[in-house]
Amino acid sequence: SMLHYIRASEIVPPTWLIVLLFSAFYVISGLALGSALGTRFCGHREKKYQGAMWFCISLALGYAWYPIFFCAGLVSASLIISFFCFFCSICATVCFSRVSNLSFVLSHISSLWLLYLTFLNLRIFFWV
């Protein structure tokens, strides 16, 4: 099972911390989207909605990643999804940088978490 590979990896924090980090990721991501969409006078209205689109795609890919990685154990497919998820997150971050400093910083933090998950997935891909 994937949990065996994850537990064997030295780059994985304890389970309680992973749960805390996942929860913080969703809260921070939601705050990033909310602060971008809540900005009224930014001068970059199209970037606000483009960023929201990239954010939603990234979120949908993130939701697809969990069952593909943990339940199905498809490491290759989950790695491809994590790359696309990270790419969409970076696109959202770039768009949000034109809208609000707060949304840029918050989406940057969530992109770092996705980078970590992609790195972890890559490590397991070469380990399996």
C-alpha cells in the first residue's frame, strides 16, 4: 500500500502534522481565493477571475489526487496530476499577484505545500 512507502520515507512528518498541514493548506487556499475575489478596486479584474479559474482547476486536481494516490496506488498517474496541480497553483499565484498582495502571499504558501507533495510523490515514484 502507499502508506507503507510514505511511512518509510524520511521526508514525511508524523501523521498528526500531515493532517494539520492539509487542514491549514485548505484554510490558506480559501483565504487566498477570498481575498482575491473580495478585492474591489484592483485594476486587474480579468486576472482576478483567471486566478480563480486556475485555483478551481488546481483544487479539482488536488481532490482527484487523493484517491488516485492513496486508494488506487497509481503513483505515475498521481505524479502527473500533482505536476498539473502545482502548475495551476503557480498560474493562480501569478494572477493573484496582480490583484492583491495578501492573496499573492497566501497562494504562494499553498503553492509551497503543493510543491512538497509533488516532491514527495516524485520520491515515491523513483522508490517504488
